[in-house]
Amino acid sequence: MIAHLETGSCQSDLTSQGLNMIAAQCYQARTYINKEFRAKMRAGEDLREPYTDILLPFQCQKCNRDFRTLSGLLQHSSSQSCPQTLESGAIGKLVKWLNKNYIAR
């Protein structure tokens, strides 16, 4: 679902930018968004412009890996290669935060 929203082709009013803003507002954001991007995301800045695709704002602290998109981080967290899960820890709290704040819109 997150990857679908990030494409920009969804008829929902939630965009990648809006999704990033919601994710950055979660109190656990410091654990999964690299420091230099948190304020920009909280402010709703579009990270695609004037930036390039080489930006890696999301991070998995368990594996010390960075990701370009929120969906990439979540896919990684749900894989066998990561000790983190979508149901526990900071990522579990992020998933609950996204559900709560997207549904409440």
C-alpha cells in the first residue's frame, strides 16, 4: 500500500510527500529517518526536487542500511534479512502511527 501511494498515481490525496511528513511527525522518527532529512520532512518539503534520487533519508538502525523510500524501509523490515519486524520496535510504532494518522484524515 505504501509503495502504491508513493507512485503518485493513486487517486487518494495522500502523496509520497504527505506520507513522509506523517512518518516524520512520529516520535520515533529519529530511529528511522536520517537526521538531515527530519526537519524537511516534518515541514512537508518535497525531497524529490531539487534533490536527486541518490538521497537515502530512511534508515534501518538494526542493519545500518539506508533507503530512498519509506516503502523500501518497510519492505526491508518485513524481510527475513532484517531482525526488525513491522509489528515491534520503532518500525512497529511507525506502522501504527501511519495507520492512525492516515485513517484519521
